[in-house]
Amino acid sequence: MFCRPKEPLPPTPRVQMEIKFNIPDELVEEIAQRVISKLMPLLAKQNNPDNDILFDVKGLCEYLNVSDKWVYERTHLNEIPYIKVGGLLRFRKNDIDRWLNSYHTPAVDTPKRTLRAVK
């Protein structure tokens, strides 16, 4: 059984420590450059204005050059990524671009010999 002490425990003393490193300036500069090189791509993605583009149905139709019927069918069948905001459909450009890239078919190499048509 747990019993509480009648008197409060005295506060634990805080110990302050100071550690000094003797690192050459060249090494500090190299570490800083490596950190910067790792952070730059992440920061560039955040500052990309395409990250903030949000299409409505009409805007998506124009972007994909399709009819609004096509967009409504794809959202009804959950074939295309979308967001519903207050009952209205919205589409993030990045999500749509990723969705489009999932259907990407890479080009094949040119044939080594001439192909003949079959009759």
C-alpha cells in the first residue's frame, strides 16, 4: 500500500554542467553546409506555390481538359483523390498530379530492326 509522507520532500537540487568542445572551425563549417544541403529540398517543397493550389470541379475540368460529368463520376467511384468541404468537392493539385503519375506508362526503346505491317 502506498503511504504519503506527512511532510513534503525537500526539492531536488539542480546540477548545472557545462561542457566545452574544441572543434576546428573548418569542421563546424562542413557540418553546417551538410545540414543546409539536407534542409534545402525540404524547405523548397514547403515554399512551392503548387502545394497550395486547390481546384474546384470547374478548375479541375480545365486543368485535366475533361467534362464535369467525368469528374463527378470519378469522385463517386473514389477513383480520383478529393476533399469534401461543406459538401463541396475540392482537389489538391499535388494529389491530382500524383494520381496522374500513377497511370504513367514509360516509353519503350526504339526497335532495333524495322517492323513490317501485318496484313
